[in-house]
Amino acid sequence: MERELRLMKGNEAVAEAAIRAGADGYFGYPITPQSEIIEYLMEADPYQRTGMVVLQAESELAAINMVYGGAGCGKKVMTTSSSPGISLMQEGLTYIAGAELPCLIVNVARGGPGLGTIQPSQSDYFQSVKGGGHGDYHLIVLAPASVQEMADFVELGFDLAFKYRNPAMILSDGAIGQMMEKVWLGPQKERSTASPAWATTGKTPDRKRNIITSLELDPNRQEIFNLKLVDKYNEIRKNEVRYEEFQCDDAEYLFVAYGTCARVCQKSVELAREQGLKVGLLRPITLFPFPVDPINNLAGRVKLILAVEMSAGQMVEDVRLAVNGKAPVHYYGRIGGMIPTPDEVVENLKKLITEL
Amino acid sequence: MKEVTGLKEIIKPENLAYRKSNILTDEIMHYCPGCGHSTTHRILAEIIEEEGLQQDSIGVSPVGCSVFLYNYIDIDWQEAAHGRAPALATAIKRLLPEKFVFTYQGDGDLAAIGTAETIHTCNRGENILIIFINNGIYGMTGGQMAPTTLPGMKSSTSPFGRDVKSMGNPLKMTDLVATLPGTYYVTRQSVHTPANVKKTKKAIRKAVQYQKLNRGTCFIEVVSNCPSGWKMTPTQANKWMEENMFPFYPLGDLKIPSEEPDLNSKTGKND
């Protein structure tokens, strides 16, 4: 299957990209607004196309633990869900992080808390980038802002997950999952037949048995393991920061926004510049690792930073840490499934400027 | 240490009453004296060795007393979260269908926190073996009431005995999964006498062979004891188990293949 241009929903793009990336298995449970992913996969019959296993689990809890089992075999496995389902998966995610297994999770987020709304939201930021489950760990978190990135980040997510033996998450939202855009899909990759040395594939006489576990009763040894994880996360912070700057060169004011809000803020930058305000946008593409240095560098050159997000103010905390007092940092956002308009973002910025 | 004279002459293959399976590691088992786990581990290891399955076995260990099972049997292992072993095993078997995949779970793991995973794995007919050790108590955490604790039975969270009116009734998971179309072979055994050990070993061997046929889930309950949790000596515990557990959890097959399939498999000599 060759490189191909299609018009697709973000959710469908994830599904098709997974097949083309040579994924070995998908385990999921339906939840709005991302059920198209498992529907697409069931209809596409990837077992016939590539041998990829697709299974509808009895719960998100079972789905993430199927991912654990598959990942322990060294396979490229994934699951997708939306906020309430992702909360249920936190148990599995901390075990997967603790057992150092690679896998991909997609969160097509919706507003909470609780059952909340089925409309898009970015209120799962803390849960995604700070750990989510118990214990000291991080996911690698990618934030797509287009259907194209929904597709591209599937392969990138798998690559990073295997490079660092760490779960990777695509943190999307209901807007990007549901909207249709043109998307370039990569050519079909073959599923890998090689197994990592640590995978449980059956103990052969030439090696010791492989044990996938996160259990260590001796606190001395557990601390050594935890420090190894800390080193890994620092390595990820050093190597894997991804971000995009939009009209930042001469900017006096800076928006920081990811995903859907970055799309909104891109328009806000244009509107503000039409009104003579020199505004730029920094869009974090990786949320963990967070683009700390790029934000800190820009902070020395601007008068004001506005973090725009569809949460009650979560990413803004990381922006403040990155800015470290170099410039005033403000928050503007809409919550509960509402999306800010480009105009209201600009109005908010203008109000803050008059208060400077 | 004083050399035992003539030891080598005494140990001749024809005089050997018991040989430790090569699949069992030299790790000292952490189990309490008289516990059924170590016996069940031993026969499981023997089956894996006798059937030549070391290279093809992937086990999933639980949370509970047998959490360190992966230290004792020399095959590849995954350690699951509490109750989730059947979900792991589902994916392992689907991604590596040629392997022998099994879970080994206690009653708290399988019949309380993992009830949904157990039922749905059996209902999908995942082609795996589930070994279910039922001793009617949470052993590792110190003897709390389990879903399988008998009516009136004392535990640290039912100190005056299980009152079914307020604490609910014991759950017969094996009876429950036997009704599901996805299960192929369901049996309840024990390992407290040599005769019962032989029967359990035979059941495990059957399940290993059935898995090659790809006909559904095999489910083996081993009704077992917990001398420490029950606060009894091993002998008392076995007697109490016979008198109290077996009437409630009767031993025997609950579901067998309608026609015994042609297995064409080599059989071990220790049955």
C-alpha cells in the first residue's frame, strides 16, 4: 500500500495509521468521542491485511491490561479511549511504566470531571503529563493539532515508546478526533518479526527466563530502579522536546497553546497582528517533555505570556515554571467542553495589555 | 559437614522415588509449611518439563501469595496487577498463538477483584489455561475474608464468622464459568494427598493438551488450604478442608469435552 492522500476524521486517521505503521495489536473499548477508531479497525480487518490483532475488551481496565500482556511479548500494541476510560486505564499504565514496556495510548479527551461532557477538552493535561497513576513515572505525551498529526504521531509514538521502553500517549481531544481534514498516509510497513531481548516469547536454552514485573520488595533495589527511571526521563527531556513557533521572531506578546487551542491561537495571532499587536505563538508538540528552554528563551524577549487552554488552568503551571519569573504569565481558557474563539482570545490579550 | 558414605551408591536411577523437575529453580519457596501452592507449582513444573514446553510456555502470575511464582518455575513470566492476569493472557495468546499460555491465580485475585476479567476471558473462550487456587481466604495480606470464605468461617475481617446476611455469600466461580460456552474443560481438584496430586496433575496435563486443539478456555480449580490464615497446623488444615471446604466445593469435573479428542501426545510417566 503506497503513500496516499485521504479525507478523514482524526479518529479514522489514527486507526489507518496504526495498521500502516505495522502495529501488532489493538485492544479497546468503545467510548465517545473516539469509537470510530475501533469501528474503523474492525471494518478494515487488519488481521487479513497485516496480521494485526484487534479485540474489543470488556472494559478499559481489561483493554489496558491486554496492552500490558502484548507489550510484554515485545509487540507493537496500543489502545485508545477518552477521558473517563483513560482514568480507568491508570492502573495498567503505572504497571506498564513500572515494568518498562513500550506501548501507545490515545486519549481523545472530553470534558470532566466524572461523566462530564462528550465535547472536547484539555482538562486531562495534569493526568497525562504528571504521571496519572500511582508512583513516580511519566508517559511520553504528544499533542497533535491536526488530523495529519493524529496519523503521524502513531508511528512517532511507537518509535519513542520502543526507544525508551516507556508508554507513549497521544493527547488529543474530541475536536481533533471528530474533524475531517486531508491527511497523507504513509506506505504500509511490515510488522516486525524480531523480538526485543527482554520480551516473553518462551525461554530458550541460550538465555535466562524473562520476567516482566514491577515488583521489588527490597527498598534499596526499588530506589535504584526508581533512579534509573529518573535518568530515563531526564534523557527524554534532553532529546525529545518538540515544539513549533509561529510568528515569534518579532513578538512582544506570546501565546502558549497546544492541540485545538493552538489552532485557535494561530488565528488569534493573525487577528491581533491586523490590529497592530506583535503576537507570536509557541505550540508545544511534546507535553512531556515540556519545551521548557524554548519558552524560557522567548520569555526574555516578550512583555507578556498568555497560556490558552481548554482547562481551568493546568498547562499554565508548567509555563510559569518554564518562564521562571522572566515575564508575567496569564491564563485564559474555556472549560466544560467549550472551545475559545480566536476573537475572545485576542480581546483577553488586549485587556491584559492595558493592565500592564 | 560430614560426608554421607555411600550416598552415590544409594542414589541409582532405578531406586529414585522422586526427582526434582529441572524446570523448578533452586530458589527457596517462601510458602508456609503445609501450603498447597508449592505442591501445585511442582506438578505444574513437572508437566511443563514432561511435555517439553519450557521454550513454549508463558505464565502470568497474580497478586497474592503466589506473586513470586516467577521465581520458582524456569519459564518466561509476566506479573499482572491484582485480578488482571486473564486480560494479559488473552493478549499474549492472541499475539503468540503457538505458545502455551496460562494464568495462576488465587481466589481473591480471580473471584473478587478479577471477576470481570475471569468471566469475559472464559466467555470469549480464550485458548488459555486458568489455574485457580481456592483456599477461602486472603493469605498474603494476613487472612482477610475472601469471596470464597465459607459461611460462618472466621477470618480477620469476619472475626465472628462470615455472616452471609451482611457479608454476602461465597462465590462458586468454577460452577459459574462451567456454564459459559467459551470454556472447554472445567474441573475442581485438590493437592492434599498423593492420590489427589496425581488427579490434579492429570487435569493439568489434559489442559495442556487441549490448548493445542484451540477449543476454548480450560479452568482448573485447586481447593487448597491456608494453615497460617486458618490458624491451624498443616494436618488440621487438611482435615478441616476435607470436612468443610469439600462439601461446599465438591471435587470432580464440572465440564468435560463431549467427545474425548485424539490428542496424540506423549504422556509423562509420573501420572
